[in-house]
Amino acid sequence: MTKASFIIFTLFTLASISLQDNLQLGLTDHFKKWLKDNKLDTDFDFNRGELAGGSYGGKQSDTDVIKNIPLIFIHGNSDVAAGTNDTQIGFTQTIQYMLTNGYTQQELYATTWGKGNLSWLEVEVHNQQKVMLVRKFIEAVLAYTGSSKVNLVAHSMGVTLARRAIKGGKFDDGAETYDIGVALTDKIDTFISMSGSNYGIPDCANQAHYKLYCSYYNGYWAGPPESVFLKALNDDTTREAAHIFALSSLKDEFNFGTGDGSIDFGMKTGAFPTVDESHTFSTQQFSYLCMRDVTAPLIKHLIDSHTMKDFNFDSLFQQGIKCLWPSNY
């Protein structure tokens, strides 16, 4: 295990959190029935009932009203949708924030696209199964809610999986060839990337291909050039949404290294060509994991205002939100 991934693993396993007892995890019975009735639960298991917090979202009944544009969360490498234990919590804290700031359960959605197992941290790659799961989940939420658009927030590997799922098209990364479908750009209002590794990660710069998540074909090979999957993604000018934002941090242990990584590379990999506005944090509160958890007020602001130019960044920690896993450098 490399230095960067060891630190992430340690942060996951030593974390201790306090979560609201009344957060109903998993997909609602109403959503699960709708998926079954529409035969959308055969190819992919969106509920992931075997995991603690393997999914979230849905109506309680047909009478539930959707007022906000539905918001979909795509988690990062080896994480889960909305966990409750000390190792992986996914977007639980952001979901809690949104629920206390005008959103309802039928407007917030998440599923787990991977194993949900930390031992898979260095072997997860971008493949057809993951891309298509994310794609079909987006399509399912659109159809289920009857909304013409959704908003999407992604963290870490969820960023690159979601970008490919939205861009669509016939795709060949040298490892697999598959047809994703037409672009979903006109179905996504706001796309927010957090700690994305769009040009690879420092840990995969000139690394041997035996490290699976550094694969030259569908991993985080940093080259230059980046892996076939990432290069095709970045060369594709299809937009991910009407409004696109990227958030990164100098204290991100994966994308900037553990204090000795390249700042120039970290700044590059945290964004991508179609981004409208980006912001790079520089304090220890914005580690790789905390980027996922402490940015909820900014996420809501971007969804509502479609710009971060008027956002008061000092307000992030004035609303009771805490960074549980600050960077150690």
C-alpha cells in the first residue's frame, strides 16, 4: 500500500462520527417497488441492502411532492452512498445538511457503485459495469421523479465515472468497448466535482501497470499523457451540465500527494476542460475526505445561484459543520 493510500485508509478506519438517528438509509419501499415494476432492478442493484448505507432516497407514497430539482450524489473510491459506521459515511453529512435546508427525502438520491470495501482501494478502475450503473441510476431518478433535470455532486472517482456516464457515446479504452447512449447534458442542471482526479493521481505517475488503479487503460495513470479512459474523457468537449464547478484542495492527500506532491499537477487534475468555475482550498480542514463533508453550504449555494463568486467561504464552518478528518500536513 502506498503512502497516500495508507493515510486515506487510516483516516477512514480511525474516524468516529455522530449521525442523526432519524436518517432513513436505503431506498424507500416506494422507490424499490417502482424500480421492480419498471424492470430496472434486474441488471443493477441500486439499493445495496447488504451494505450499511448502501443507498438513499425515494418517496414514501405517490402523494409526495417534489419541489426542488432532485440531487444525486456519486461517492468516491471504496466509499458507500450514505454510511453510518466509523469507516465510510459517503454523503451522509451533506444529506443531513440538505434535509435541514429545504430538501426532502424524495429529492435526494445516492447509490453505491463499487464494493464498498476499503480493501479494494487500490484495485478499483473505471469499467463498463460502474459507468453504466451510474448512468442507469441517473436515468432512473429522472424517470421516477418525473423531473426534466437533476443536479449531481460527485467525489473522487465518482467524478470521472459520472462525467463518462453523462457524456455518453460509444467508448473504447483499450480494455472494453461499450455504447453508453446519448449525452445527458440537457438533463443535468448543475454538476459539482470534488477532489476529482481527472488527469490521474501523483501515486500513479510512471507507476507499473500491476497497480490496478494505476492502469494505463482505465485507471488513474498520470503519464503524461493520462490513461486512455481519462484522456478520452478530457478530449471529449461534450459538457456535463448547464453549470459545471470543480472544487479541489492543496491538502488533498490523493491529488496533491502527502505534502511533497506537485502543486501544479494537483491544480490540473482537480479540474477539467468544461469547468465554468473552480476553487482550490488551502487549509487542513479541506482534506480528501473532508472535501466531501464540509462543503454542503457551498454545494447548495452553487445549485441555487450557479456561481461561487458571491459566496462567503468563511461561512462554511459557521453552521456547525466540522471536519472530522483534517489533513496531517
